[in-house]
Amino acid sequence: MKKRNILAVLSAVLIAAAAPMTAQADRPSAPIQMESRVYPMVLPRGGTIPLSAEYFEMRLGLPAGEIAAITIVSLPVQGSGRLMLDGVEVQVHDTIFRSELDRLCYVQDEGALAASSGWFSFIPLCRSELNKTEGSTKICATFQLREEDGIGRPIVQDVFCLTEPKTPVSAALAPLEGRVVYTVSQKPLQGRVELTEGRCLYTPNEDAGGTDRFVLVALDEQGRVSAPIRVEIAVRTR
């Protein structure tokens, strides 16, 4: 994982999108406002929460596709938990692009005294901010971990599918109630999986055969996390 400063990212984007200056550009711009928000997140048994851009957009009340990147501004206290990206621990000031966010996860440390001792904060870079010439409000979002009480967590049933090598198969992922976002907590071994609009699309490899499996979790608007959703695919060979 590469470290990237959010100011460098913003500068590159703004320079690329620069337009000819007008007389209005001489006016002093309005100051940027900062708004701090705190969101609860319920740590499930097992101590790991896979994250995604879609999940952050749901929690922050942003339109789909709005987050272009996030910059980490605070991390859990030592001994409580870590933010991990592709197996590497995230550091303060790291900028994580949208395409990487579905590989980000929070991992509780072994021996942590309480889930509530963990939190992390970030500033999202939103696409709608890139073309603004006047002052805007930036969000500093803090996700505060708390222990699961087992009440009201999302309920989604396991899934079984049948397909053939190189033949994609999709399945609906319907929670019993409420809005959720799905993330992959365990990838398949013989293919790839994509998540979109409440469905999972599995594409087996050319040499796939037998049974393949992957595991999803559903995260809701209150920060609760479902039990593991097991998806099993029978890849039938001729």
C-alpha cells in the first residue's frame, strides 16, 4: 500500500480539471467548514469488519459513487484494533482510493479489553467537491466501535448456486428488513465475485470444478453486522 497525501491528490485532480480563469475567480473564496460526525459500529463475534465505499456512503448519507477517496486522520488506540488494507496496517494520513476501499477492514486485536476502546476517523474526498469554487463543508467521520449485543443484527439467508466453468451466475441477497450493504469477508478460490444492487455475481475460472465457496457479511445503517452469509457454488463439468 502506498502512502498518499490528500493535498497532493486534490491538487492533481484540480490541475487536470482547471478551466480558464474569469473575473469571478478574483473574488475571495468562502472558507471551508469542517463538520465532525460520530457513527456507531457494532463489532461482531470474530472481531473483523470488512468495509467498502458503498458502506461509508450509506452511513454518511451520501449518493452512490460520491466518495472518490478517504484520508485517515485517526486510528484505534494501541491494543484495541487496526485498520488493514491488503494485509498491511493503515497509517494516519494514508489516502485510500475508492477502488481499494472494498479491501479495507477493521480487525480487533487479540486480548482487547473491550470493543468500545476502538475507533477510527477519516475525511472523505467527495466527487461533488472537485468542481466547487466556493467554500464547502468537509466531513470528519469517526466510527466508534461497540460490543455486539446480538439484538437487531441484519438477517440474510445463505445462498446456493449451480453453474458451469466460465459461466457467470447471479443470486439475489435479500435481507428480511431494512437497508444493508454487502462486503466480501472470504473470497472464492476458483473464481471471482462482484456485488451490485443487492445481488452477487460469481464468475468461475475456466478450469473450475466441484464446489467453490465464499462468505459475505451485511452491514446496516445502524452499524450492525450480520452473521456470516455463506455462498456455495456447484461448478458442474461436462
